[in-house]
Amino acid sequence: MSTIEMAAGTIHLGSTVTVTDTSAGGERTYTIVEPYLAKPREGKLSAASPIGGALLGHRVGDQIDVHTPKGIKRLIITTIA
């Protein structure tokens, strides 16, 4: 696969992702965007941010630990659109 092609079912720029935050409880939905389009309060996360970058390349069902300025978040990916 070339660097331009994306594996089917993985998170990439433009993906809308729903995750369950097991460390804080609750569900969140994010769209992964270029840094200049980021609006975290609207759920648009930069691919260069800790959470946005950690989600890239993952699939539904993956559990990831993300190191953020507020501590470690454990996320489970529930949907990708």
C-alpha cells in the first residue's frame, strides 16, 4: 500500500470517530482535521493533537491510551464514519 492509500476501516484525516472514554466515562465524537481547521469545542480535532494523532490508523474496537496535558485517557473506538 502506498503512503497515499488508507487501509479500509482505519481512522484518517476527515474521519468522524466515536469513542468511549473509560477513564472519565461517557462517549465523545470527533472529526479528525488538518491543524488549521481544528475547533476542539466543536469536536474537530487536529491530527497533530494528542488525541487526534493517537487515533490515526486505528480501527473500531481498538483501545488506546492517550497521554494528554491533563493525564492519560483510555479510549475505545466504537464507530468510524
